[in-house]
Amino acid sequence: MSAFEFFFSFYGLLLGLSVAELVGGFARILHERQRVRFGWLTPLLAVFVAIDLATFWNQAWVFFRGAPFNPALLLVGLVIAGTFYVAASVTFPRVSAEGVDTRIDLDDHFWAHRRVVFGCVLAANAIVWILLGALALADPDWAAVWSPRLIVGVSIFAAGTATAAFAPGRRTVIAALLIVMAYTLWNMARAGAILIASGGWSPMTGG
């Protein structure tokens, strides 16, 4: 087992728990849909968190596959994935804990918990940015990772997520959510275009 495989067996498990919590929260909401007012803010937030989780899975391959085994990296992975787990677990309400006659408004839930969710997403990303910054200071090859496009992207994501988390005005928060969502979807569309342009992949053939 390589150092990356050992690291990812731990890191991937923790990120997987976040995905399970997010999907499970949505499933619980569907189960109680008769007393749920869905709105659009919490579902959009859930999509944002889910895509960012997928992005972190990709980042693990890009940034950690050459890392040596070190307990400090396991601790970093624990903090990142644990922070994401908190965000995923708060995205949807715990409907099973509510009375059967209680109405649940997902837009109200968004406004009550958006600071925790956006704050945790921002914190998890910030840890990766700090790590990449430290690597860039130590190694010129890592400094090259900080391309102008990456710097602009980090700036958009950080400003948008921080605004969505802490801005007092509701219109400002919604605008920030739409901006970071549009940026996230643009990145996914760009990745899809690269995959299509490369011709996809060939099916595995048996011997």
C-alpha cells in the first residue's frame, strides 16, 4: 500500500461520511415531504456543498498523491473532512426530531444555519489554501500551481462564501450564493468539456 493509498483510506472515508450525511438528510426530507415547504435556498445550498465535496475528492488526488506518509497529514485530513462533515450534517434539518404536526420550512432553516454551513465550507477550503501556500513558499514547483486563474478562482470563492456566511442583508446573501454556485457549476462544466474533448475513456476489456 502506497503512502497516498493509506492516507486516502482515512481521508476518503471521512469525506464519504459527509456525502452520506448530505444524501441522508435529503432522503429524510423527502420522507417527511407532506409537512415540508421546500423553497429553493436549502436545496441550492445542498448542491453547492455536494459539488464542493466532489471537488475535495479531486483535490486529494491532485495535491496529496505525492505526499509522504506523515501523521501530521492525517491530522490535516481529519480537520478538513471533519469540518465538511459539520457542514453536511447541518445543511438539512433533523426532521425526525420534530413533532409530527410541526411544519418545516427549508428557507427558514437556510437562514438559521447558513453561517455554520458556509463558514465550515470556507474553513475547509482555507486549510487547503494555507497548505498550498506553505508548499509554494518551500518549493518553486508548488509556487507554479498558483496560476492567475487559480488566484482569481480562490478570490471569487472566498469572497462569495464569506459574504454568504456573514453578510447581514438577505439580498446580499442570496446574490453571493448565486455567484459561488455559478462559479462552481462553471468549473464543473469546464471539467466536463475537457473530458469530452479528450475523447472520454475506453471500456475495460477482459483477457
